[in-house]
Amino acid sequence: MTLGPIEVVTIGFESGRFRGEIIPELERLVDAGVISVADGVFVQRVSEDETAIVEFGQDDESSDVARVGALIGEALELISDEDVEMLTDQLPVGAAAAILVFEHTWVKPLRDAIAAAGGELIDSIRVPGLVVQEVLDSIQAEDEEK
């Protein structure tokens, strides 16, 4: 099995409650073949020294967390305890986070076409949309000052 690019996304919920509003969009992206969910965990900061970890699929089958778990095909177990600790150490007590591992499946046909053409992907850099917007806003502000 050859995977597409993998991205780890941590989604924080300061209230500590995941109510599932993002699930329809996740389902749409998976159904469209844009991404697949390769792994994930749900965590909650219980105290300064303790974080509770719930593996998707290990909780009530009717919960929103279980609905996200249902999107995970064959769990690849890509998230380690050390990853969870690093990704959640800034969560305030009472907050929660979903850590999801996405495979960008949309890239696979492009990758195959590049290889068939004798090319090779040399590098890939992900710039978060908010950072791009900040740069564009800064450029626009400079242009307006001129």
C-alpha cells in the first residue's frame, strides 16, 4: 500500500466538549476522496498532570467521537503517546482536542502521473491558510500606505 502525503491535525475544543459539528464536512471530504482518516485520538486535559486519551472506536457507538472513528479505515496507529503529549501539552485544564491523521488521497493520482512522466516530487511545504491571509493583509496594508 502506497500512501499519499500524511498530515497530523490537532483541533482544540476549549470548552472540553466535542459536539460533532465538523463531522459532516469530514464525511464529505472522505466520501469525495480528498482525504482519508488514517488514525486519530480524542484527548481531554483532566489536570495539569493528566490527559485522558480515548481511542476512536473505544467509546459509546452512538457518540460523536465514535462517528469520527467510523471514518477511520484501517487504523495505521501513527500517533504515539509522545505525539499526544507534545500536541496537547498547551491545552488548558478542561479543554479537549481531536488529533487526526489525514492522508491526502487526492495527491495519489498526481504523484503517479509525475512518476510516469519521469518526474519526482522534490519538496512539499504546507503553509496554513491563516498565515497566508496574514501575509496578504500585510501586503495590502503596505500598498494602501503608498
